Amino acid sequence: MSDFEDSNLRDRTPEKTKRSRNEGSKSKKPTHKKQKFRTEWMDEKDFKIWLVPVVGEPFKGKCKLCSLELTAELTVLKKHQSSQKHLLNLRSTKNIKQTINSYFIDDSKSKLQDQIKKAEMLLCGFISEHNLSFNTIGHLSKLCQEAFTDSSIAKELNKLETKFWELVQLFTDPASAKAGATADKLYSTMLNSFIENKITLDNIIGFASDGCNTMFGAHNSVSSKLKEQFPGIFLQKCICHSLHLVASAACKTLPRDCEDLVRDIFNYFKSSCKRISQLKEFQDLCELEPHKMLRPAQTRWLSLSMAVSRIIEQWEALKQYFAANYKDDRLKVAENIYHRLKDPSLFMYYTFLNYILPKITSLNKLFQSDKTVIDSVFTKMSELYKDILFSFVRKIPNPFTYNPNDESQYLPLKSIYLGASMFLLTQNKNIDEQMLLDVLKRCRLFLIEICIEIKLRFDFSDKILSSLIYISPKNIFSQEHSNTLLNFVILFPRICNDEIQMQVIDDEWRKLNSYFDLDIINILKNKNVDMFWLDLYLYEENGEKLFSNLSAFVLNILSLPQSNCVCERLFSKVNLIKTKLRNKLMTNTINGLINTSECVKITTCVKFQPTKTMYASMNNEMYDFSKDELNSEIFIDEIVFE
């Protein structure tokens, strides 16, 4: 091989190989490959105190003690670590006093664990609030790890696991299931629940439920047992149930066509996009909103009024639609709807219902609210009863003792009040006289039935409900303010039955009316009853609470129930949780989901802040369930999970 060929061969040899053979050219200096900053360095013992990355500079790091940017190379970092400036800054940080716990506890790890627990609780709240499948949380935690690869919290979310437990039946064995949900069983179950949760039975001051015989029968019911064991307990049939039953009973006095029309219209449109689209053309023609049809539901207390209002709103569009389509449809139901919409008497009935039903449903909605309204129950029910009674009866001095069936006090048929819209309809000169009289008679029967049902379901002679008006802020600072509260206090023996305590409460009551200046009274009078008494409970002068005993007594009274609508909401929530796809959920799991949902609903699952107790409860012990405990309510041989 010639020297020329040997030279060409050496030129083709990579520089790295040449340097390994000591054949490299001295004139060519080796190029240096840049090193990117590695997050692993921040976990090393020598660097974790001071080394941080530089945002936007992947090839640099920064010493946070010296505020100096450095090239991301180990040799550079180690050289800086041994510099005098860095050692001086590092020595100054060690002079900072630390708590004794810092020598035994790694704060960074503790904070990370709390952040992980918070993330897990927020995800659990998200699952509970939106009634999602348990499998979702497992997939979601893995998704967070893939989406947020640099998050130490997301890395730990793989600890979230789905726990499948056995199904718990309503009854523990076939014998108890055969016996059914008797008053004895419900009563004993309720008391056992209080005892197991270490709630003293002296705290039982009130009870509310629907008015079925099992709960509120005269003999051997839950309420009768409570009254026997806890004398002086406040018992209240759910006022919301009662108002719904009042409206349902009164509607039976009207022709059957009223109920059939709203149901047939809903069923006609509910499953046909084509019919809904065709109806929209007539809604646009009549300049109406393209609202869907509604139907009254037996278990939805406010649905009847909304369904009637929707039919009245869309009456003209519906009439034109069925006039144009009922023959082509060749359906008996479409023909029936068309003829009913043409009936002027039916339109008058719906107009009357559109006036009277909102009076009942608005009150029902008020009593369903989460606000404190127990003090206004008697006043509101009295106003409703007198408003309806005096629509067809002359003014009488004692309306609550009057029998609505007594015809001697009835107004003339054409003088009864059925609302402004009905008044305008009756002024039509072309209306058939006999048909008008029939409609007015039916409407009067409706009003009579409402009054009868209200008197049947609500006791206007109840001393407790009628006296709650005294604790209203407006009445406290009025001229009607009583100089003693003792007649009111003795109505609640389960809240206060001590003579000395009664005297203390009455002394504070007597002082209340004349204690505050007029300017402060004007502010207090406009407060809600619960906030008024809470502010009064917290009021201090010179470190002494002046009205704490009186306020505590009244706040206990305000906690008394006027309905069981909260329970009804929970029943609906259970139906949303235990669906066909999740029909194997056991009772303990449903309880956990409901409790979680109730806990996060105030702030939503996004802004929920766990408490210290919740952090402390998140440990391995929460998964410790004995086999007997899991199987305690199961009496079927085998459950197959798909």
C-alpha cells in the first residue's frame, strides 16, 4: 500500500477512533457535546438543597443560594459546590432555627403525602358528586400519570384501587324479609342507629315523615312509639307531602279529559323527532318558544303545575298542529287530542288550574327549601287556606272552624273568584251559558275539596306551630312583644324542663326588647330568623354573652323539621347511584357515596378542602373489614360478578 493510500485511509477514520489510537491531529480539538439539565440531580444529597432548573434554558441549572446560573454539567456543578461563595451561603442557611419535629420528620415527604391524599379525596368527591362508575377512578388516575409526567402527585395516584364488595340485601334473612318493613322494625332500627353512633337519646326533640299508617298511624306506628317513649316530642307530618296530596285530591273533581289531555299530548310527542320538528313550525308561526311537552309525575310534587302551564302556553300551536295532522296520522289518540283542544270548557279548566295550582306549588317549594321556615309554616298555611276559602265563601269571623260544605255561606256562582284570566273568559258573550255554569260548579268543587283536604291534613289549632310567630325578629321588636316567654317554653319539655334554666331564658327574653338602640333594631328586624338568633348567640359585651341561653333554646326549636323532603332527595340520589349498571352496590358503599356527595356539594368537588380528620382517616385501616361484617346482611347463596 502506498503512502498516499495510507493517508487517505487515515482521513476516512473517525476522529474519535484516531484519538483512541493516539493518532489524532493536535490541530483539531475535540468538540464538546452539551449536556441537558437532569431532574435526577435535584434528588442527590449534594445538590437537592440548592440546585434548581432554569425555565426556558434546558442546558443550564441554577444555584438558588448564590442566584447564579450554571452550565448543566456535573463537573461545573461540583466545582461551584466547592467554591468559597457557595460554602459561605450554605453555612448561613444552616444557622436558621428549625423546629424539633424537623429533625425527625421529613417535611417534604409529609407535604407530598398530604397532597396525594387531597388528590385522592377530590377524585372520590368527583366520582360521588357526578354518580360515575368506580372503574372511572382507576382509569382517571392512570390518565393523570400519562398527562402529567412531571407531577410527583400524579405518580402516586396508582394507589387508588377499586374495591369490590358483596351485595347487602335490605333484610338480613328470609324471615325478616317476609315480616316486611313494620313499625317495630323501623323504630328499633332508627334507635339502634343512634345508639351505635353514640348519640344520646335525650337529643331527640322532633320527628317528621310522610303520613302513611306505618309512620303516623294512631296505634302501633313509629310516631306513636316515639310519643310513648319520648313525651313532649314534636311530631309533624311532612307538609310537602300533604300539599301535594291536597292538589291531587282536588284535581279529581274536574273532568277526566283534563288529565287525559296532558298525558296523551306528552306520549304523542315523546318518542318522535319528526312530530317535534313539525310542531316547531307551528310554534314559530304562533311566535311561541319551542318548548317540549311535560307530564305530571306522581312522585314529583311540583310537576302538575308545570305541565298545566306548558299546555296553556302552547295551546294555540297544538290546536293548529293537530288540526293539520290528525287525519293523516289515522290515530285515535291524535283525533281525541284534536277534539279536546277544540273544547272551550277544557281550555277554561286549564286556565283555572294555571291560576290555582301555583298557589300550592309555590308554598310547597318554600317548605322544600334548605332555609329555616318552621316559624312561618302556620302563617303561610293560614294565608293559603283563607285565600282559597274566601274565593267562594262570604267573609266570616272564624274561617278555621267553618265547614267548607256549608252552602249557606257560599257566594253566588258567578261571583266566585277564579283568577283574572278566567274572569276575562267568562265575559265572552258568545260562550254557552249552560257550559259556563257547569265549569263554574266544577271549579267551586275544586276549591271546596282543597279546603277540606287542608283542614284534614293540617291542624290549625296546633299550639306549637301557631306560637312560633313569637320568635320572629319583626315580632320581637314590635309592640306585641310579650313580657314573658314562659308560656312558650313549656311547650318544649324535651328542650327545656329545668325550672332554673326557664328563669334564665325568661330573664334574657325580658331584657331583649329594650336592650338595643333603634338603629340596631332596624338592622336586626330584617335578618332571617336563624341568622338573627345566631348573631344574638354570639353577641358579647366585656367578654360575656348576654343572650346565649335564650338563643340556644330558640336555635334548638328552629332545628325542628317541617317536612322530610331531605329524605326524599336522598331516595332520588340512591336511584341515581344504584342504576342497572351498578346494581350490585352494597348498602355501606351507597352510604359512603351519599356522605361524600353531601360533603362536597357545598363547594363542589373542584374547590373542596379536606379537613385534618379526613387526612388522618386515610390509612390502611379504612380497608379493614371482617368477613362476618361484609356478609352480615347477605342471605343469598352466591353472587356472580361479571
